[in-house]
Amino acid sequence: MATQKLYAGAKLRELRTKLGLTQKDFAARLGISLPYLNQMENNNRPVSTTVVLALAGEFGLDVTELSTGDGERLVSDMREALADPVFAGDMPPLADLRLAASNAPGLAHAFLELHQNYRQTHERLASLDEALGREDARAAPSPWEEVRDFFHYCDNYIDAVDRAAEHFATREGGHRNIRVAAVAALSNAGVTTVFEDTEALRSFDPEARLLTLSTRAPPETQTFQLLLQVALTRQDTLLEATLDLARFHSTAARDIAKIGLANYFAGAALLPYCDFHTKAQECRHDLEVLASHFGASIEQITHRLSTLQRAGLKGIPFFFVRVDQAGTITKRHSATRLQFARFGGACPLWNVHAAFETPGRFLRQLAETPDGVRYISLARDISKLAGRYGAPVRRYAIALGCEVRHASALVYSDGLDTSRDQAFEPIGISCRICERKGCHQRAVPPLERKLIVDQNRRDVLPYQVE
């Protein structure tokens, strides 16, 4: 498979602006001509190996940052949006979408927001929403989607919050004392912590300064909720400053994001970056070893692995997803080229769905997406018990994976033949934008292709893709 050329004009301009250099001075320090730099910044030329080395040597740039960021996510999201039936005609060439994502990311984001608003308005009409005709019926971004996109386009890594959580964990003596440290930190802030048999996992009375945690929750959940309260109580200034920079459209989105940032702090304190990164490499990302070592749940471990994107100390680029029994994606993040569908469920050929059929077991899968990229994927079911007889059990499946070139760093790759083409199962992102013609699990036709319907012939599907 041919190596894809690296176009990173926006990143180069961003770095130059941050350094306060003119194009002439920047070109001189990189050892290239001014016209050559100009062409690279406008994506008329790919970034050469010589320039990549100069960026690393002259400015200490983590060169992996050149190929990460919004680009692939924006391209994937735009392809899915443009597959909506409202856009009649042919899909714009992939090269055009990549150019828009690289050269005009602001415009691409605006287009996605506009499409999302259209979908929400359309759904209101379809369901005869009572809000129609009211003064507040104007379409606005969904607070939940807005917050999810905020974390999505931050690579699910918030540096200031991550470092503050790591500092807290390190200062208090490491992860083995983190639960005691959290109770002590809250006590120093005038908060009393009690454990009672309650339905709510966590409840806080701000007037009485009383934190109540449920004894029905498992220990790792109790510790997480303690750390979440530490974030809300001791790190409020940092959380508010981060929210100011995000500029959310509504108070609801800001409130949801604050809880998200507090959750982020809790996860990062429970699993401090450097210690977790080192241990993950030592045990070859064995989830059970990591969970036992840090006193965390399997879901907490997999989610944390997908956030290891600190400049200069990046972990393996993982994707992480959680789906419910209906196949709806409830959590998603990808530091890889694999991007999840923003609307609808995940590909049914993906092993994450089979995890419900084999409770308590890790399922391994070698998979290939339509763009030819190959992955190793790990899936497992998780159950969240309510702590009493008769209470409903919440069941999910989680998946963690990375490109197969990193497979040797995963203990789960042992015994898999990654050199055999037939070992890789074909999966997609969303049926609407999947280009595979003969998929036996296709739910809807691909909107980019013409269909052939033959009344005298019936195969697995009632049509053929031209």
C-alpha cells in the first residue's frame, strides 16, 4: 500500500504564528526557500522529510502532531454528512474534502454544525415536536453532541486538566493511596465524606458540605466518584477557565462539559499519565494487569488508553468505543484513522457486537476498513450492577483497538497471523458511506452508488451496487 503524502499546511502556519516568525524567517530556519514554504503552507506541496527533520531538530516539534488533529475526523464527518439524502448528486471527491479539512477547518466545522441543526429540525418535524411554533423552537446545537464534539476534536486529551490530576496523584503518594488522599483533600476543603446504602452513586450537599457515596457501588467506582468531587471542589477555577476557552453555545452544554472535565480529572488522577504510560508499555497493554495494578475497572483502563496523546510522550493511538445492546454508540473516541459514525450504530461485522454473546471473555479481531487500513480490535462485555436484587442491570460492550502495525506492543496479538490477508475481516463505518458492494449485513444502500434492481434475480440483498 502506497505511503500517503503528508499535507500539513495549517499545522505549519499554526506553529509559525505561535513562534512569532515571518514566512521568510521561518523558511530560513528550516533551510528552505520562501516559495517552497509558501507552497507547503497552502498545501500545494507535501511536507518533505527534510522539513520534518528540521522541525524536530530546530523547534523540538513532536512530528507525530503533523499527521494528527482534526483532519481525518473532519473528512470522515463530512463524508457521513454529505451522504445524507438531502444532498442530491455525486459525493465530492475525497481529495476535495481533505483539502477543505486542511485549508478551511473552520468552514468544515460550520458545515457540520449546519447539517446537525438541519437533522434536528427535520427530526422535530417528523415527530410533530410540540416546540414547533414556539418562540424557542429555533434549531440549536444539541448540548450533548456539542460537548461530545469538543472532546472529539481535542483528541480526548485536555493537557492542563491531565497535568493537574497527575500532580494531585503524585503529590499524594501515588495511585495506591489515591482513595485516602481524595478523602483527605475533601476534608481539608471542609467536606465530610460518608458511605451509605443509597440509589445515587454520589450526592453532594453544598450547604452541609456533605458528600454521600453509595455502598452498592464497586470500590473502583467509589474511588472515581471521590476524585470527581475533588475536581469539582478543589479544581473549580481550572475547570471554569477551560470552559471559557471552549465557548459553548448554551448553559446546558457548559454544565455537561464541566461534569465531563471533572470525570476527565478523576480518570487522570486514578491513572496518572506517566505511571500509566510506563506500566502499559511494560505489560504490553494487558487490560487485566493494568486494572489490578491501578485498582480500576476494565472500562476505565480502556478509556484512559485512548487519551494518551501528550506531546512528547504519546502512547499507541487507540480507538475506544462503548455500545449498548441496541448497537447505539454511547461513548466514542479515536486517535487512529478509524472514525465512528456520528449518527446510527456501528458496523454489525465488528466484534464489539459479538461481545454480548460471550460474557466475561475478550474477543480478538483483525479487521480492514474500506480505505485499506488494517486494525487489531479487542472487545468485551461489561455489566453495571445496581447492588440489589431486582434492580435493572445495565449492559454494554466496549472495544479497544489500534492499527495492526502496533500489534506487537499488545499482548492480545500473540498467536494471531497478521501477515495473512485472509485473516482480516472487512468492516465499515456506516452503511450509508461504506463502499463495499457485496456486504451481506448491509442495512441500507450506499448513497454514493447507483443501484441495479432485477426483479428476476434475488441474492442476499434485493439489489446490486453498480
